[in-house]
Amino acid sequence: MSRRAEDRQRSPILITMGEPAGIGPEVTAKAWHALGGCIRGRALMLVGDTAVFRAQSDFADDAFWRGAGRTAMCVKKGPEAVIGAIETAVYAAYSGQAAAIVTSPINKATLLEAGFPFAGHTEFLADLTRAPRAVMMLAGGGLRVVPLTVHIALAEVPAKISQRAIIETAEIVLASLARDFAIVQPRLAVAGLNPHAGESGKLGIEEEEIIAPAVETLRGRGHVVLGPLSADTMFHETARAQYDAALCMYHDQALIPIKTLAFWEGVNVTLGLPIVRTSPDHGTAFDIAGQGKADPRSMIAAIRLAADIADARNL
């Protein structure tokens, strides 16, 4: 079978444009070009304002912007185009027209000013797909991390930690490790909240009163779960070999190690959705946008992981 014929038979992967003034369109163009417009027989289709993609021809070849003109499926402008591209891609994946979506970075401030009622992609995707709980995982450099709490002030974190939240999030992560990453008996490490995981209650009570009981409940359900562990010692090479993913209590506790190990190739994966969604683990980078300096490695990694998960799910 020819490569072109195979592309037509497999469901495509959709890439949304993200913030037009950021580096999303540029890294999309570079990744599309690097992968030849497809991955393992799946066409890479672009969703957004066609003019935004056409403007990236400096960073790819003529085939890219001709492809963008054919495959862009949302023709709105401004913030409406950013939101509309996400909605269009989600609908296509939800209805079986696409195998996965890869979202480029958005500018939350601009969208909020336009009336966007969500904190970010993850919350919006959960609403669009009616998912009870969407979970953000960052993967790269041989590490997978999940923050229990995400975009909230550090002072608000302790009040948001509960046994129910830990158990529900952990089970979504463990199910995804088995289904999407083909790990037969997944192992989850759970971080403590306080220094030294509370030092037996001397440095905080959350470990003894909330986290440890949640871990015991998970073990009682047959899961392999470690913790609560001291966050300052659970990310070195030997420690990482003991688990397949780490559940952390707050944003920076999870993101600092992953960005240290895989700053250029980290991938954001949303778990708990009925569709496959990945994203590069970086922002809009307005300071270098339009200069041809943006590194596409994280976008390429996001596309590859989306294809891996789609294959694992037989989509």
C-alpha cells in the first residue's frame, strides 16, 4: 500500500493553531515539515485560521501552507478563532473523525478578556467532553508527573487536598498508564505536601491525616502505590526507577523536575477524557514569536505521543 493511500485509511491527528501571535503556528509548521505531514500513516491536519498557517511558510516549504489551506477547518478570527479551533478539533475527535488532537499554546489573558470562562485548556476540554475529572500529566525525559492541584495560589493548596481527590486522580492516572502507555502493572508514587513528607507530623499533618490514608485505600483496591514520599528525594535517577508516574500535590512540585529533565521535549497529556489530547509543554513565548527561533521539539514529541496513544487505543 502506498504511503498516500495508507494516510487516507487512518484517522488523522489534528493540530490547533493556538495563540496566533505566539510561537504555536511556527512550531506547528516546523513539526509538520519535520514529520513530512504525517506520522505512522496518520495525516497531520491543521485547525485554525488559514491565514495564520500560511504566514509560516518561511519556516517550512510550499507543501506545508498548501496543506494548511486544504485542512484548516475553522475560519473565525481573533480569540474566536482560537476557541473555535479547539472546539472544532474536539468535536472531530469526539465523533470519531480524528484519532487525536494536539493543541498549541493559548494566551489565557487574551481569552479571559474575550469572556473565556476557563482557567486553561484542561478545564475547557473537560467541559467540552463532559469528563467528570480531567487530569494533567507531563511526560518527558523518562518521567511522568501529575499535579493534584494546578492553577491555584500556593496558599490555597492545603485546603484543596482531600482523600477523594487523591484517590480519584490516582485511579485515572493508573488506568491511563495501563491503557495508553501499555504498562501491565503500573506503579504510582505519591508525594507528600510538606518538607520530608511531614516528618511524622512534626512539619505538617496532611500526610498522616489525608495522603497516607488515601494511599492505603488505593493499595486496598489492588494498586501499586508508594508514598507519601518526600518530594526532595523522589526524582533522582534511582528513585524514578521505582515508579511509572508521580502524583504531586501542587503545580511546581510536579513541573520543576519534568522541566529540568525534559525542558525541550516535555509533553502535556490530558487524562480522563474520552478523546486523546496532547500539547507541547511550553507557552506562547511572545518574546521570540515571529523570529524563526522557536524550538519545535516539544511539539514533535506531543505529536508522537498523540500517535502512540491513538495506536494504543486502536483509534
